[in-house]
Amino acid sequence: LKNYSKNNEYFKSIDSEEKAYWIGFIMADGCVRDTNQTGRLTLEIGIVDINHLKKFRKCIESNAPIRKRKNRDTCTLNISSKEIVNDLITLGCNVNKTVNGYFNPTCLETDMEKRAFLRGYLDGDGYIDKGNKWRIIFTVKSKLLVNTLLEILNGYNIHTKLYDKKSYYRINIERKKDFIELLNLLYADATIYLDRKFQIYILRTQPFQEETLERISAELNGEDLPDMYEHIDNILG
């Protein structure tokens, strides 16, 4: 296998908005594999969000290919690095993190990092109502991670409801005041986010800023999807 470049030290410490965001996103939507010899981090998302994988690839200084999955409207990025995987496991993103994952919020030293972590998780495995309901949902399977998310949200005095769905948990924010306040906390001054979720934030909190919406729409539609296929073997980006 080709050894693609990457910054093996990237997750040694969570000391920036960017790193805190990606930890949140990976906790929600990433997968780590660890063996005696190798380690691999995999991110798979809908092909509509391919630019998000490009953002991560740039942050981690990698030239690994983004591949389209056969018979799925998804694309994947694999980062092979024993060091990165070990650091993620130390942070709580373990091999079975879906059920047993955890994260110690004391790793997030600043307010910006805490908000970035929440935003990363919401972008990865959350929902923002696009209609007329004031509802934000975090979907979580790990009880330990639920407690971490609730601790951070409670620190911002965001009113939450926790639903135990037996196989997973849902943290709901259902009041207009909390809906607007949380979205502003997460996205207002953010420098890294999922473009699609950021557009929903603008639509729900700043409905009269037509120029902003036009700019975001132009950015999101700036690439013609078929042109992103670089090779016939479905390597993207």
C-alpha cells in the first residue's frame, strides 16, 4: 500500500479550534482501527459533503485519496497512522467508540475549543430543523459521551431533554431561545464547519441576510460534481 503523507503529531494535543472541531466530528462520524502493526482512521460521509473531507485532509497535511464508495452516495478518506490512532484512542475515540467512546472535557481549555467540539459533533451526528420547529438533536450511543455533551451544554445554560431510545440516546434542544442561542454559540464566529449545516444556521437565525445566503449558495454549488472524479477508478479530490 502506498504510504501517503500526513501529520502524525496532529492530535498529540487539542490546542486549537480546528483540532477541537475535528475531535468532535470524529467522535460522531469517524472510525478507528488498531492492530499491532498499523492504525487507520476512516471518515465516510455523503458525497454531497465531499468538500468537508478535503478540509480535513488539508488540516492533517495529507495527500491520501478520497474515494467514492461503490453503490453508495458516500465517499471515504482513510488515514493510515499508528500515532494518530493511538492519540485518538487516548482521547477516548476508541475502537468501539460508538458504544464505549468517551471524551474528557478538561482537554478543552478554552471556550472556543468547547464550542468547536460541540459543533464538530453536531456536524457529524446531529440535526438542525430546517422547517418551523426550534429543534436541535444530538444522537449518541455512548452513555459516557452523552454525559460529556450534556456537561458542556449545561455550562452554557442550554436547556436539554434526554431521551433514552434503548439502543441510543437523543439530546434534544426544543426551545426557541435555546435553539437560537446554541446555533449562535456554535456557528457565529466559527472558522471551520460543515458548509451544509452552516447554511441551515444562516437560514434559521439570519433570514434577511440575502447576500450572505447567496454567497454561501454560490460556494456550495461552485463545483460540478462529475468534474470531481479525477480517475476512472473513483478516486475523488
